[in-house]
Amino acid sequence: MSSDGVVLLRCGNCGRNLSGLPDDVLYLCPQCCLVWQLNGDGMAPVAIETVAPSQIAGCVYLPFWMVDADIEVSRKILRPLESSSLVESPKEFDPGAPGLDEEPAWKARETLMIPAFNTDRALSVGRLVTDMHPSLRWSTDCPRRLDGGCIDLDEALRVAPGIVLAAEASKPGHLAYAQVVVSPLHSRIAAVPFTTGKGGFSVAGARLVLPYNSVADARAILEIAGSSF
């Protein structure tokens, strides 16, 4: 940060000028393989890891916050499939209502993958890529670009409980209520390669397609990559 309060978009390590989209708060220095996060105090360094295969033709790298965290689901209540009620007005959930089944609480240490780009499918994409995390292979290469990183760590951590909740809702049974606590331990940026096709951004070898109209900066990201809708 300069003396007049203007933030200089330069790598604090090598001095290279950094570039990105207008709303970005995450800037990659490919020379140092380091991400800089813009915050109220200036630019703070964040480590980056790259998912393999790297530098494949026709791909773009979308940023995810990769957060190691202690996760606790302190209360999980399932409802019968046939249960239903007319919604006449908002009311508080009653965990003691007849027919509900409470499961044991559990704790675990997991790595969450939270989109650092603006998408209206943050929970579903975060859950799918989190499920993929144990099978991901990692590369020592650094991507040439990493655009669209407009979600800072604080915003990502507010999404984290929802990703855990989405995973719980996908399990057998019919989720009625859950108390989720996510305690972050370590965070960094993951560069995940997506190929570009007619249907949207997709991960090779995975059933994950992210329609272009669900990513706020899709057009700008594609233009930088030399692709189009």
C-alpha cells in the first residue's frame, strides 16, 4: 500500500505487476506461484496449489478456497418421508415433534473446497469438489492465469457450513434439521482446471458441469482464455 492509501497491484515478493478482473480480490503471481489477497490492510500472501493435469489445452483455472477444518454436526434430525404440513405462517422448528429421529452427533477433520469465484451454485459446486478432493492429483506447476477470484476468505468461511449441510442433506434419510459448526485450521487457494465447452465449465473425468450463466464473470474469463460462449 502506498503512502496515500492507494493499493499497488504488485507482487510483494518479486515486484511483478498483477492483473485481474474489476471485482477480483485474489491476484496470482505466476512467477512466484503465490496469490495475493486484497484486504483493508493492503495485499496479503496466500499459498496456492494446482490440481493436475496442469496446462492442458483449452482449460481455464478457477480458484477455490481449500480449507482444512474441524467440523462438528452437533445435532442432526431426520423426518419421515411421508411427513408434510401446510405452511400457513413462519414457525420455529420443533425437534421434539412426533415422528422425528435424531442421529448421533459427530466430529471430523475435513478439507472443504469453497468456490472463490462468484457463482449462484456455490453450495452444490463446493460440495461436489469437496467430495472430489480425496481423489485429486496435485501438480507442482503454476497456472498462467487465475481469474475471477472475487470471494475473500471471510466470505468463503460463511459459505462453509452450507457446504457441510448440503453434504448431510445428500445422505440417506430426509434431513429436517442440523446444527453445523466449522472451525477453520489452515487455508490456501486451489487452482482447479476446467475445460470450456458448449455446456459450460467442466472438470475432466468428473460429472461436474458449471453452466456459463451460473458464473458471474464467465464471459470475461472466456475472453481472456480466447474462448467464447
